[in-house]
Amino acid sequence: MNWWRFNAEYLHLSHKENFVSIIYAWMREEGVREAYIKYTPGGEERWKILSEGVNRRYQDIVREHVGH
């Protein structure tokens, strides 16, 4: 796993349209959640906040571009 996968929230990449789809997909890969929680201070709570934000932003982008 790449270093910046775990630092996406610090760089605010999870809010940028160009990165949301990538982060959304990574968050569904096996082992990403567990590694994030294990190696990130406050991992469980931060994962919840990050994943909710990414899911919400991803759905917004889908609606904007697909029209659903």
C-alpha cells in the first residue's frame, strides 16, 4: 500500500473530485481498512469519518455526472 493512501485525509484529497473515485475504490480493497485503523492514531473513528465523507462525496459526483 502506498504511503499517500493513508494520508489522503491530511492532503484533503478525499474531497477533490479527481481523487474521490480512487480513494473510494481503495477503501474497498482487502486489508485497507484494517491497516488504516491499525497504523493511524484514532484509526477507528477517523476511518468512520473518512469513509462517510468519501462515500457522500462519491455519490454527489455520480449524481452530478450521471444525473441520478
